Amino acid sequence: MKNTIKKEIPKFINEEEEREFWATHDSAEYIDWSKSNTIMLPKLKPTLKTISIRLPETIIEEIKLLANKRDVPYQSLMKIFLAERVEQEFHK
């Protein structure tokens, strides 16, 4: 976006009012994002959702053996395997 004059961000009475404002307004009209800094939030954890999945016992036992060799919990290893495969599928 070119160097254009940005609108002034209004003062908000409360968080609800601010939330409603940003839901209906484009922040690019108020903020020059080209001057923003990238930040890292290394301790931010993604939202997790518990699921139930039925697997053959042999696969579970094999995953547990692999996890034991790597000294990680087997459910963590399953998450790693799934994440790697999803990444592969998106970057074919």
C-alpha cells in the first residue's frame, strides 16, 4: 500500500466496542502494516482438541516401540507423524 494518510483509530469505551469496530473496518485504513515488526511467540501453544481414533493394536504397539526408542510419549510421536504427513501433502 502506498504512503497514504491513515485514519485515526477511535477511542473505545470497552473491549466489546473495539471488537465490534474491527469486525466491520479494514485495519489497513488505520495502520501502516509495512512498518510493523514480526514477533515470535515461542511459548504460545496451539489450541488442542481431543479426538478418538480406532487403530489396530499392532500399529499402536509399533508406534509405542518407536516412541520408546526416541524417548518420547507415543501420542506425541503420533502427532509428529501426522504433522509431517500433513505438511508433505500440502507441499506436493
